[in-house]
Amino acid sequence: MRGMSGVMRQRGGWTPRTRWTSGVALRSCALLLTLLLAGCAGDRPVFLPPEPPRRPAQLADSAAQREHQRLLATFGGEYRAPAVRRIVDETVARLASVTGSGSLYEVTLLNSPVVNAFALPTGRLYLTRGLLALANDRAELAAVVAHEIAHVQARHAVERAELQQRSELVSRVVAQVLEDPAAGALVQARSKVNIASFSRQQELEADLIAVRAIAAAGFDPYGASRFLASLGRTTNHRAMLMGERPGSRGLDILSSHPSTNERIQLTLASARQIAAPGLGLRDRDGWLAALEGLSFGDDPKDGTVRGRRYINPGLGLSFTAPEGLTLESTPDAVLGVGGNGSRAMRFDSVQIDNNQSLESYVGAGWIEGVTPGPVERTTVNGLPAALTSGRGTDWTFRLAAIQSDQRTYRFIFAAKGADSDIDRSFRAAVASFRKLTPGEMAGIRPLRLRTVVASSADTVASLAARMASDDKALDQFLILNGLDRNTALMPGQRYKLIVE
């Protein structure tokens, strides 16, 4: 939640969700919905307008530069990591030499914890530091880069845009010629299914191209399936934390990406056709050495989650969420989900009229269909505050507004049904809201990656216990290192840890 810059300026701006929806309530991808670009490695798609491929020297074009700057602003800016940069550039050069693309591609590393990679039709590639942290060797990195290069070379973004434009035109013509809006809407609905199927096929095509490309460049062709397996683990882990069923795909027929399992099986079969396991460059040690010291997770200056505690040194504030809620910081808000989706929390800031009191603001109602109850005027650690409650058809709500430094901060709690514990949990979280001392703000440091060599006495549990993490440290250790729960460590091999 970058300085609460994306404050909500309207009442009724939040509707409770029992599902964790990508690109809407999480990361602020709304800024990019006018663009056409497919984010492939992660589960949050963003879009950029189609343009013919250009070489880096041509990126001075004002439109391309605007899109580049918009991406930097949305994904935390450019991330500087010289050792990683060197390996990424070498990897791109090797792939470019076998794909016949010369020096077309230029890579930007993004300061975002989100696991994602994407490419502009111009040939500029983007990798987040969250994705870099998840990769365990150069072959996995090469697989991601080759996948994005495949999208550019196959003009996938351009083709999707053209197909969508044609479908919209057809639906308008049907509606106008037949004077039947319902018929036009039906055509458009069918076109969306076709576009989704088309996009899924493009992803699978890019995967196959990537496996062949990394093998031709001398990398281990099994790197693609290994990275996809790690991606699947982190997606399922996040789903469980957010109250979703692992592997849940929602409206799968309209999903623009094939399932991770489908992609793993496809890339694994493709690699087996090329070579037996163990052949090709992996360079695990060299890649892990480059990752040493890489920032991990949220950038503290934008606000960070540490267990159940949210800390924002930029705004100088902190609060602690109730037990059972898993928090995630986004550019616009801090979101929490618990109880298998039966509880939700949002913390954000708004701007209210200087002439409006906290009581009138809270009592005016924020959520459609919910009538607020009596308003309670109080103070929270010396700060003026107002609290109220409400009841919807299926959800019970608690609302709070706290005034601090010309900002109004909001807590919104929601529980499905008549949750008798919601008031206690809500009041405890609100009471924990406080201003940080200068010493506390100065002492907040980003989490970083550190690699350690396993000894014969080390186990998965013993190394996980060294992680600067919450009670999910074991799961995080396994995901970060691409390990299954029953995997034994290899003495003498390096493994990644999250440390302060």
C-alpha cells in the first residue's frame, strides 16, 4: 500500500468478497486495464496496446515510453541488482542468438514482490524480483524469458487484440442489423469464450517454443517444468491462506491461461523428447549466489506485512490484525481474509470534507445495502475515531474511521452470518492502530534472501526455523526452494532463506 496513494474517494467503494480476485482487489492493475500485455508467470494479468516489434533504440517513441513509465510506476519502479542483471542479460543474449532475434530484447527488473513476467510487443521484457526469487537456477530463468520472447515473436498480443476488436464489431453489427441487443450480447459472450480459448492456446504454444529455445541455447530443457511446479506451489499456498480451495480456477472456461498442471505436463513431455534429465546448463550455484541479498516481499517504504502486523514507516503507522486473518498489502489497501473466506478485512485511507465530522461520515454508510447502526465516538491511542456496525443479507459488518495527520483511515470488517466474535476482533484491531516512533521507523528493514549450504545434520525443518517469517515458514521454505514436503536436503547444496 504505497503511502496509501490510491485512497478511495467514494463511499460504498467496497463489496465483501469470499474469493481472492486477481487484478481487482489485490495489486493495483486497474491502472493498466487500458493496456494490452499478458502477464504470464504470475496470476495477475496486465495489458498493453499492441504495437509492431521495435528495437530498443526505437523505444524513445513517446507512446512506448509512456507505457514503460506507467509500468514502472505500477510495479514499484526499476530494481537494481547488478549480479542478477548480469546473468539475466547473458541469458537473454544466448536465447536471442538461437531465436534469430539479434539484440531485439531489453529487460527491465521491477521492484515488485508479485511473481510475474511479461513482454511488450516492442520487445521490452519485464521480470519482477518476486519471480527472480522463485527461480532456483538459470535454466528456470531462461524458461521464463524464452516464454516471453515467444509471445513477442508470435505476435500473440497483437493477434488477441485483433480478435477482440473483430468480436466487438460483429456483436455491434448483429445488434444493429437485427435490432436485437440480446442477440448481439449473445454473440459477444460466445466471442469471449473463443478469445479465452485462443489465449490459452497461445500460452501452451509459448511454453513449447520456450522448451525448444532453452535447449537450443544449451540450458536444461526441464527448467520450464520445474519453474511451473514452483509457481503452482506458491499459487496453491496463497489460495489456502486466502480461504480458497487449492487449484480452484473459478470460471475456468473464461480463464485466459491454461492450468499450471496442464502446462507442467506439456513442458515435461516436450523436454523428454529433447533429452534425458541431467543434460544442459542449470548453474544453480551461480544463480543463487547472484540472488544473495535480493529484497524479498513488500518494500517497507510502501508498507509491509510481518505476520499479523502491518507497518508503514512512510505514513508512520502500524496495526495488528486478529488471529486467523492472513494479510496482504496492496497499493490501495491492506486486505485480510480468514475462516475459509467467511471473514474479511480492509484497511485504507480516504479524504473526507473538512466540514464533515467522523460521526457523520461513518453514519452515512459505505457499503451498498447495509444500513449503519448507532455511531460510537471514541479515541484510539489519542486519535479521534468513530465506530459503527451494520448488517447485510448475508454479512455482518463493523466500520471504523480514525483521524490522523489530515488523513482518515478506515477499518472495514465483514463476517458471513451472525459471527459473535467479530466485534471483539474488530475492536482489538482498531485499538492496535498507533503512530510509530522515529526509532521504530528507522529500524524497519526489508526482508532479504540469503543462501546457506546444508550440512549433513540439517533438515527442511531446521533450515525453515532460521527463516524470518511467520508460522508458515516451513511452507515458504519449501516453495522458495522448489521442494516437496517429503524431500530430503542434499548436504553441500545451497538453499534460500528469508532473513531480516
